[in-house]
Amino acid sequence: MSIKNIIFIGMLLLGVVIAMVPENTTKPYKLTAEQMLVEVQGAAEMVTADEVAHWIISKDPSLQLIDVRTPDEFQKFHLEGAVNVPLSTIMKDEYRDYVDQGIKMNVLYSNGTLGSHQAWMILRQLGFENNYVLQGGLNYWFDTIMNPQAPSVTSADEEFAKYDFRKAASGVFGGGGAAALTAPTQKKASKPKVVRKKKKKAPAGGC
């Protein structure tokens, strides 16, 4: 299934997800359907598995991984350093400091892309910044980072460099890779800028 189809299905299921949220935690949306459509079509919220692997290995302090799967799935496997914020509870106040902050860049992930994209759409409609989606989810992570396939002999040098990085990263994350991880094999991953939250003004007047 293509990314466009996944996004389309995610939009259709958005109403179902919101309906699952307890009524007393529902907050007013700040983006219209038209505004959301523009953002989804731009796909600027997507980050690749290679970028995330690079940020984890380099111990980037501004990265925060958010696993939106169920607690049972999270306990069986999750990415290093991830926190579990299940999709069905994404709007609860107890998780507000994770999903609405101006210090770290959140990367949401699920098994595929559907669950994490639903979470992103809800958070984006609430006006929250700094939330992104791991492209392909854990399924793609296992296919590319944990079990990278060697390129054909006719592939471009860039593909060999990407494979070298993935093979080394696989070893770091406990996969089958054994090559040494060296800087020249992977150019520095560009990272979205973290948007600082505006400080609330103190109430005017006094006693």
C-alpha cells in the first residue's frame, strides 16, 4: 500500500479515533479540514528510518521517540529510549507535556504508518508543533535498518553508502550487521527545526 493511500485511509479513520477519546479530554481543534489537507499532502511530517537511526546512534538530545501502540506491543519491543503514549490516550492531559512542548522533536511510530499518522493528525489539529511520523513504521524499520539488503552491483555509490550505514546500524541495534559504523558512509541527516512554544503572558492587574 502506498503512502498516499495510507494517508487517505488515515484521514477517513480520524473521526473514528476522535470518537474513541473520552469526552472530558476532547479539546477544540485549531486547524480546518482544508488546512489539514494541505499539510498532509506536503508530507513534511515524515522522517525516514535512516534519519532516526542516525539520531539514535548519535544520541541526539533533542530526539524523543513516541510509541503510539498498545502497552502490550510496547513491552514486547520498542525503539531505544521510546516512551509509550497509546493512540487511544493521545489527548489525555497526563501526556500533554510529551506531545505539546518546544524542547524536543517527537517522532511518532507504530507498526506501520497508519496509527502514528492518526496520532499526528489529531495533535496537529490541536495546533501542537514538533511532532513527526516515522515513515513506514516499525515494519519498514526491520526491513531496512535491522535487515538491510545489499544493493545490486550496478547500483549507485549512494546506495552502497546507505547500505554500509544500515548494516553497521543493524549491529548497533542488535541485528545482523557487523560492519564498523563510520561517518563517511552516511551524510549528516537534516533535522526539522524545533519550534519553541510561546511563553504565556502573566495575567494583568493585581490585588
